[in-house]
Amino acid sequence: LSPQRRKGTICPTTSFASCIPIRAQKKRFAYYVSEMRLGRCTPLWFDLLLLIVTRFRTSALSSLVQMTTSSRHHHPQANDDKMRALELYFLNKMDLKARPRTAGRPVTVPHRLRALYQQLLESANRPTSTIGRPTWNSARAFYPTVEWSALQFTLNSLPTDEVLEGAELSLLLVTSSLNRTSSDQGSQPPQLLVRAYELVRNHTVLVDAVRLSCAAASADRPLLVNLDMGSSVRRWLRTANKSGSVRVAVSGAGSCRATAWQRRQGGYPVLTVFTSDSRSPNRRARRGAVHHQQHPTQPVNVAQPHKERRPAARNHAKPSSSAHGRRHRHKTYRRRQLCQRHQLYVDFESVGWNDWIVAPPGYDAYYCQGDCPFPLNDHMNATNHAIVQTLVHSVNPGAAPKSCCVPTELSPISMLYLDEYDKVVLKTYQDMVVESCGCR
């Protein structure tokens, strides 16, 4: 037997000080079984775990990023290979065959995509129901060419393996007059009617119509209007050239008059197409909070230390200061080693990806690390399976492995980046941020 495995004891190979006699383990096991039979201890939280778990990384991405940044200056060739592997991982997740080449050109983000991106960031800390969550995880903007007072769009850069979730035409209205006539006094505010027609062969088909109040518009501030174009885009994608034309008509009542900007100005008009990956978990119920991208920089302890109940001391003498100091240091060390979330920031700018990843400049990925000591309390986020597995391992280490500190809740992030067609894409990626850790 090794020095750490003595007769009558079961010792973890990592710590001789935590060895517990087999006789004591059997006695404690019999106590909990009797408590369960008497109904005073439920199988869910009967705390029969006698081990310290090993460390576990949150994912291959987190360990690869940490490995890359820690030894960058020691092995240049090896680090280049790691960075290339990490870049290929991201490109594969983004469905890109190669890294986009910007040639130093500044990237212009469409106003509509930037507004959507900002909305996603602002909704990060607001709880939303599953019903109110969008089904799309990708958004692309297409600018039109104007031919014979019609807006023509070409969608050949849209990936064929993505599912269309919707589309909207955004345009600006400029009011020409807001002076109300005598006939308008005392009546309802005049309204604008904006209609979108799809050009199909030799006739037009009404696609969507929106009625607006002139009170929301002003002569010096254009009015933004969004029209539903989902049915039209679905038809366009079935054609050979994946293109179509739209004509916009604006009519007013009373003194309200307005015209739509047909020429590209201020980022409008623009057609925004919303899609989702056919294999994306975003089409199912999403886990975690939505789009958490700003987190505290300090590690968050999700597994607070459990204070074991100790029998009352028979000797009430005050312990010495040295013994108190040793206990305090041991307690602090154990608290640091508990299963918890640790800081891990992925910086796109430091690795030279900020030329094709527009936003964010980086994000807090976090990772899980730490021990799951006896007993596993509610703060450990342990499952029943982990409790049983740990119990079996404490009795027979060869029968089952130890439980691990792993992510129990993950959340997505949203990114703005360039695709291989030099188009800016807004996309949400699932399971990118560790929200909480637990023993599993």
C-alpha cells in the first residue's frame, strides 16, 4: 500500500489530511440509513458525500483561451497553432469558410442592425418569458437598388442552410406639412397610410400596410416605419436569382403629407432578414438569461462553504491565538477551493480579430473550478445523481468516478461580424457565458 493508503482507511490521493477511517464511514452511513427509515431524512438532501472533487473546465474554448494567453511568449510556433485552431473554431461556429479580408477598410454597420444589437444588450437584465423571446438568432441587412420608383433587393448572399423567420422593410418618412386646416380642428389627428406592394410579373400585390399618426412626426425629424416583408422574401428565396422588387406608396389625410425616402440616406431604406440555424438550440427553449455580456469582474462564489455542526466542546477554555490562526487560514483556503465561477475574459482585439468582429470587443466567458466537499448543501447545486455517485465513490472509489465542478447554467451572447460576402451579420450564439456552477 502507498503511504496515503493505510489499513482501515480510504484516502484521496490528493490529500492525506482528509483521510477518514472506514469504520467511521460505515457508522455514518448506517446513521443516515436509519434516519431515512424513520422519515427524518429525505433521499434528496441526505448529504452522504465523503470526498473532494477534482477540477473541471467549462469548455474546450475556455481552456484553449487560457492556455493561449498564459504561454504566448514561450513557444511562438505552438501558440500560433493554438491561435489558428481557436480561430478555426470560431469560424466554424459562424459558418464561415475562411477569415473575412477587410484590407484595412473601416466597417460600416447598418443603423438597423446596430439598433437591434443595442436592444439585445439593453434586454440582458430584463426577465422575459419564453413567449416574448425572438425565434431568430441571425439578422442581415440588404440595401436596395432603385429602378423605376421601385426598390429591388438581391438576397443571394443569404445562407441556404438557415431557416427564414421573418423580414421587415425599414424606411424613413419625411413630412411636408403639419399645419392643420380649419377642417382638422376638433377632429382626430390626421393619419398617414404607408403601403408596400410587391411587383409580381405585370401586377402588384399588397404585402403590408401601416397607419401612422401625424402627431408622431415632425418636419425636421423623419419618421421610421417598419413593414412586414416575410411572405415576399420567402417567395424571393424560391426563385433562381433570389431577388424581388417592392414599391412603397404613402398617402395622407387632411393637412398631413409625407414622402418616403427612396434613395439610400442615413442607412435607409433597408431590408432586414431574420433567420435561424436549422440545428440551432435557439429554436428550442433557451437556457439562462438573455444576452449577458457585462458581468462583474470579481469571481462569483455560487458554492458557499457549509458550516458543519459540531458537538458542544466539553472544555470551554479559550483556544490559543495560534490555533485560531491555523483554523482561520484553513477555513479561508477551503473557501477559495470550493466550486465556484472564476473570471475568464476573451479579448478579440488582443488576438487581432477586431477587424472582422465588430462588436463586442470581447466578453466574459468565465469557467468553473473548485471542490465539492462533504456535505453537499443547497449552494452546491448538486443533482440527485451526483449525490448518489459521490456516495458510491466514497464507499468504493473504483466503482464510480468523482463528481465534478461544471457549469449548470449557460447564457448566449450577440455579436456583430463580417461574413465572407463583406456583409455585417448580427448573430446570437448559445452557451457562451457561464452563469452558475455546481457539482455534477
